[in-house]
Amino acid sequence: MPTDFEVPDFFTPSPKKKQEIDNLIFLLRKYWTYLLMAIIMLLVLGGAFVRVGAGERAVVFNAFVGIEKRVLGEGIHIVIPLIQRATLYDVKQVTYDFATEEKSKRGQVISDAIHALTSDGQQVDIELTVRARPQPNELSRLHQEIGPTYAEKIIIPFARSVLREVLASYPVEDVYSAKRQEIQTKIYELLSQDLAEKYFIDIEEVLIRNVKFSQEFQDAVDRKQQAYQEYLKMEYIIAGEEAKRDARILQAEGEAQAINLRVQALIQNPSFLKYRRAQVYGKRAKLIFSDTFD
């Protein structure tokens, strides 16, 4: 008949150890409600403070009334846990770069270069920089109507749309030439007006940094530039020939004037002509000259 299994001594706690375990169980049973309340208080108090850093603002959502109109400024603020929740917004200027990846290291928000068509159907790639910030006093409306992802929802798509709209009214020659500043100003005016009035976002600067034209247009520009260089070269050659011609004309006119002066002198003094003949014909002419003066 099998005997009962006996627990080894090393599994049996000592009386002292057993007493410690019993005391711990007693304390947990007696004070578990206080311990649970302490844990809850720590969690609640941790969510009761909101720290708003430099260049930030906070919008408060209230479980009973929704988005509160007040906007929390910099510093530490108290909110009611489980009822109020604060969302931080950066109100400093943010740079949005529309460019190829390797050319947009300085921008905080990066998007692809903007593809657009000019009024004459030429495709161009525009590298654009937009600097903007949300209006601090209107953050509650911005948060309610758009939310923290306003850059992806509003700024980036609107910048693309406005640029394409403006560029569609200019031929590619204007984009290539001095009207780029005019185009840039028009983009700024339209974008800043739309975003400030409708979405409470201030556009502070718009810059067209680079324009990449189609290969076809670039080849045409190169041919035009080459033709212009040839034109300047021909102009230089023609100007040189004209200068030589003018010099020859002036020389001929000078010689003609000298001859005319000589003729006039001879007419006024026939004796001078006889003197010149004497010089030419030598002694034979000298006799003629002396007879004339006798």
C-alpha cells in the first residue's frame, strides 16, 4: 500500500518567513483600498498639469462642452483629468519646402516639387518655399474645423493648387524671364488671402527657388541663346567693317578737301602754279617762269 508523499523540508517555509508572509497578506487586505486610491491619484494628478513650452499654445477639449474658446499660453496650466484634454500647437514660423529630396535639407516640412502647366502648354517643375504659422488667437477654431494636421490638409494642397492656377495664366517665356517675381507675388497674395480668412493660417513668405523646364524647351532656349551669340558676333563684325568704311570715307574726304584747297590756292595765285611747274620741269621751266615776271 503506497504511503503519502512527504514535502521536503526545503519547500516548507520557516516559522519566521511564514509570519512575514502572513503579515504582508494582512496589510494588503487591510489597506488595498488606500493603495488603489493612491495609484489612481498619481495617475489623475499626472494628467492635471499641462506644460506649454516657448512658441506653443494649447487648445482644451472639454468632455461636456466640446472645444473651449480659451487658448492656453506659455507656462503650466491645470486641467480636469478625464474631463479636459489639452492639445499642443506650435505657433512658431514653419518652413514648407516643395523640392526634390536632395535639395530640401533646411525645411521642416518637405513635399515634392510642384508640376504645373503654363498657358502655352509647357510643363515646368517648381521648387517652392512657403513660410507660415497658425493664428494663435484662432487655434480653437482651427482645432475644431481642421485639427493638428492642418499642414497636410490645408497648406500643402492649397500651395500646389494656387501655384498651378497662377502659372496657367503665364506663358513659359514669362516664367523663364523677369516676370518670375510677379508670379511669386501673385502666389503669395492668393495663398495668404485664402488661408488667413478661411483657415486661420498666416502665410508670411513665398519663394520660387528654382524652375526646371522640359528638355524640349531647354533645347529651344539653348538654340536661341546660340543664335543670339551668333547675332552678336555678326554685329561685331559688321560694326568693324562699318568702322573701316567710315575711316576710308573720312580719309577720302580729307584727301578731297586737301586737293580742293590746293586748287583754290592755284586759282587765287597763278604764279604758284608756275612755280610748281618750274620745280617739276627744272631749268626749262625756270625760263618760262622768269619771262612771266619780266
